[in-house]
Amino acid sequence: MSESTARILALRAAGACFVLELAEPVPRVLHWGADLGDLPESGLEALALTGEPAILNNSIDIPRRFTIWPTEADGWLGTPAHAGHAAGTRAAPRPSLVGASHRPAAEGGELDVLLADPATGLDVTVTYRMEPSGVLTVHSTITRQQDAEPVPYDLAQVTTLLPLPRRAAEILDFTGKWSRERSPQRRPLGFGTYTREVRRGKPGLDSPYLVTAGVPGFGFREGEVWAVHVAWSGDQRYVVEQLPEGAGTHAAVLGGGELLPAGEIRLAPGDSYTTPVCHFAWSGEGLDGLGDRFHALLRSRPTHPRSPRPVILNSWEAVYFDHDLDRLLRLADTAAEVGVERFVLDDGWFRGRRSDNAGLGDWTVDPVVWPEGLTPLVDHVRSLGMEFGLWVEPEMVNLNSDLAREHPDWVLGPARGVGPSARHQHVLDLANPEAWDYLLGALDELVAKNGIACLKWDHNRELHEAVHGGVDRPVAHAQVLALYRLLDALKERHPALEIESCASGGGRIDLGILARTDRVWASDCIDPVERQTIQRWTAQLLPPELIGVHVGAGASHTTARISADSFRLATALFGHAGIEQDITRCTPEELARLAAWTALYRELRPLLHSGRTVRADLGGDATLLHGVVAHDRSAALYCWARVATSPEGQSGRVPLPGLYAAATYQVRVRTELGLPSFHQTSGPAWLPAALDGWLPLPGAVLAVAGLPMPNLNPDQALLLEVRRSD
Ligand code: GLA
């Protein structure tokens, strides 16, 4: 680490740029957005000169600045960097710069800015890291000074904020509910504060996920956008704020942090609080540009799963709680026949778990249903050449369990008694070291004894009244840290173990949990119509190989909609694929099609799990065109899907995103999954040739002029493969 001597520092990577001035008393951001190039000293100075705003009427008498640690001391009256007090005192922070260190890198680099604040008795280190992907990560550590008086400093809120320009005037974020996660919502950015607060003890089914502000009308392929994601698996807060006086020379701010429980973070001298990492990304190429950056970031992690993602069979929608060895052996046989590579036994295997109202917490195999333990099933699964995976929900407890009867004090909740159950369950107090040790021991033994390749880690209820200790001490923050420690400890003991973050399907998808898990279960809804949209938006942050996508029964268990095989199968190709239905009931034709699908997935997964995800802007939601294009643009797979009818008859020419206009390609329709049903008499003219085999077409036609696409009936999809031929 080198002490920084430069006054203005630029972190640049992959076309994104962040420039910070080590101004006194508090540094400020001069620029976050498009790369400004390798500016000479004079250029950086010019950026600083032009970084000073006007003094407005009826305002403070110096330029109102927006610093990296904004406080009222600068005249900043928006969301402050932090709020807190020491027993009702020290409530006017006045931090000032005491040092900085810069670790340059060929792409990006890292910068620590050190602030000290005698007024509050706090030291602050803010760390900016520009990743080679162009994602800027920011986190801060706040330390109560050693020589501060021994009154704890109550930290009420810490928010990481970066500036936005005036043109970022439209917000996109997400909401949702069970089986309808990551539903996008857009609104204009007005004056005032737009906040999204999550108090569910996990990001939730309505997680804001990625809050984006952009030039109005931004789409998948076009538009300038700025986005933030809070990498934290508990309560959180996102802010987009625009005051009439602006933010220094910027117009608005974007950021977030953990939503701190009142009274939990109390810093005695020497204590620290570290914020979650906020991931900021800018793109000049719309939402796909943002997605590219996050996918590159995740794929660059040393822990990113690199082995081929195995085809899964998950037992949930196949048998639910009806665990019967013979039935499951038959399910495993059929799974192996159609090409499944990992068999996952879902809920229902542990002591007393005959329905969802008992057993959680008792993590040993039920001796009644499984008199010989899981061994007969595990051995059989392995003998068929498949891996074995198991469902757990470690943070939860049913009051109807031996664990709750023996350790009622391990159940998280107030001294006056726990509140209402949800799905008949409560939450275990992970901050209780005995409860934590018990869980690690139980999980460790399960994994070791059964040679488990993968745990599906569920979390089916929210945290309410997250307090403990008989004195109602808040522990929502501690619960998340304890969860992270548990996952880390388990992975340390079993480095090959994979973990799936489930949480009712999609309720805990964030880059905090993903630092310790290997895929997410995107939604309990596997109705392909819903899944097209859920997967499209889950991919805004995660690359396909991290997103669990399963093919379910013809009649969806969550919506009762009946969909064609070919549509269900095509939809479940774009991610980490699996099957979730009782395939012992399938006809020979259905099994043959499933086998063709697993073969197609195996053939295409090297592309699907390494390429760039692209989504076309089609001006409506009735049809979707999405795909994955190899980084060198030599190959692609597209899915042309219709999820609803719409008034237009012709699609018009639709450019296939991501290809080189100057290259020559050939295209063909993949027919292994069956053809979609068409809402037209025939054509377009290119289609029969592409159904017969490879049809040569220039990149200019595919990528620029566009292909007229066939009109499909609703709930149908066509798979189009593209190969470069020159
Ligand atoms: C949650 C999960 C499902 C399934 C059930 C089991 O709802 O999201 O996939 O595992 O729990 O109880």
C-alpha cells in the first residue's frame, strides 16, 4: 500500500471511470461514469476546477459540496453518510481527511481514504475498488477511537452514496412476491428521496435487487445507466435522492447500505462496524451493459463454479413430503435414464418431517421413513453415476421439534414470547454460539456421512422481532454475520461442497450470499411464462450458470397453467438446468424429449455458461428475444418466445443482439425439443431453410437489418442457433 501523493486519482476499467479528489477537509467524487481517458494532470485539475458549484440564493455562503462522507457540516441536507450519537451527545459529525493510499492495477485499482472525526470520536476508512469488469465496489469501516470516552457510539445508519448527473432521470428497480420475483418497476426521478427499505431479515421476494437510474427510455441494449447493488443478505436500504440544490455539481445521488436495527451497532472504544459492499456500475450500453459487468465480476471470482453445471433432478414437485424409498429409487432410475447428473432430495427426509408443521431443527434422518438412513438412496444414486444433493433449512425451527423442546432459548424472539409463526416455523438464534455450534456439527456430519455434493439451503420465513437474550437485544445484523460464518465454516470443512441459496425461491439473492454459495433457486414458480420474465431479470445481476432453472410438469404447480413441453424445455435451458417433476409418470415420448433436452443442454452449456447474455428491446412484453453470445461472437443461441398474444401480426425485422455486422454467419433452428406452434400459415421465407439445416446469412442482415421472426402462439418458443462461418 502506498501513501497517495497525487491529489486527484482516477480508477478506470473496461470503459468506466471514477475520479476522486483528495480535497480538504473531505474528499469528493469528481466523476463516475464513462471513461474520460488517461487525463494528464492538467485535465484532472480542470475536472476539479469545474467540480465547484455555484452559490445559490438563500443558501449557505460557500459552495454547497457533496463529499464522500456527506454531513451537515458541508451544508449537505440530503441523506447523510452516517447518523448516530453517544448517549445523546456527539451528534454533529465533522470528519476530515487524514490520509489515503492507492493500490494501482493494470485495470482498475483500489483506494483507501482515511477520515478522522474528533467530534464523534470515530475514524472512518472508505475503500473504493474498481474491478477489471468496471464494477466499482465501495465499503467503509467505522471505528470508535481508542481514546474516546467509554460511552458507546450508537450507529443509527450508514449510507454509501455516489453522485448522478441530471440526465439520470428514470429509476428502475424490482419488487415481487412468492412465485413472481424480480418484477421490474419504473418511475421518473422527481425531487425528494426515493428509498427502498427491506426489513425481512433477507433481501426478500420483493428485493430491490439492483436499483438503476438512467437516461429516460433506457433499454436492454441502449441508454446510459448507473446502478447499485447492496451485497448483504439481511435488512437493507437503497436511496435515490434529488434535492433542488443538487449534490455539489452533480444533480442527485444513488446508494445504499444495511438498514441498521436501532441499538444493535454500539461502538465502544476500539470497536468497528464495516458496511456491506455496495456494488456500483455504470454502462453506456443499457441494461445488458450493466449485466455484462456484473457477470464478468462474478465469473472472475476464484470461487466461481467452473465445472460443467450438472443437470439436476430435484424431488420437491415430484414427491413433496411423500418420501418412500422405492418411489425415490424409481425416480432416480428414470432420472439417470434421461441424463440427470445430480439428484437432490428436497424437504421431508429428517426427523418428524411429514409435513411443513414439524421437524425443522432436527437434522438427522427420520428413522421411521428411512429405517436404513439415506444410504440406500445415496448409494443407488451414486451407482447410477449421479451426485447426491440434500435440502436443508438450517436457520429455521419448528416449535414442534426436539430441538425447540430442548432449547427453547435458541429460538429468536423477545422475552415476552415469540410472535406468530410463518409456515409453522420460527427462526433459530444464530448469534447464540451454542445454536451455531449445533448447526455446524449437524450439517458437517450430514455432508460427511452422505458424501453430499450440494446443499439446497432454504430460508422460508422472514425475521420478525429479531432480538434475543431475555432483554430483547437486537441481533438482525449479528444473525447475518453468523450465517456467513456458518457457510464459510462448512465450506472450509468441505471445499467441494456446493450450496444453493433458495429462500422460498428467489428470496435471498445478493452478492453477499453469493460470495459463499454456488447458485440460486430463482423462484418456486417454474411455469415457463412466468419464468421467462423471472429469469430475464434475475440475469440482470447473475450469469446463467448461477441461476437454477428447472422444467416442471405440463400443468404448473404454482399457476395451474398448462404449457407445451417444447416451451417448458426451451425456457429451462437458459441457466443451471434441472428437472422438477415426477418423471416416473412420463410417457416414453416425454422421456425421450427430456433425454434430448439434457443432451442439448450438455452440448450447449459451454456457451450458455460462459457467453454474454443479450436481451432485445422489442417495445412490449408479449414477445421476448434473449440469448447468449460467445465473447468472440463466433456462436450464439437465441430464444424467441411469445408469452402472450399481441395485436401485431408481423414482428418486423428483429436485429439479433451481440453479433458482428461484418462477419458471416449461418443459422439453424434447433428442433430437438419439438417445434413451437405457429400463429400463421407459413414462413417467414428464411425459416424452412433454417429448419432443414444451416442457412448462411451475413452479420449485417442478422445484427443490423434484422430477421423477421415467425408469429408464435402464446406460450411457445423457438430456439435459433448461430455460428460464424468466415
Ligand atoms: C421452499 C423452496 C421449495 C422447496 C420447499 C420445501 O418453498 O423454495 O423449492 O424446497 O421449500 O419445503
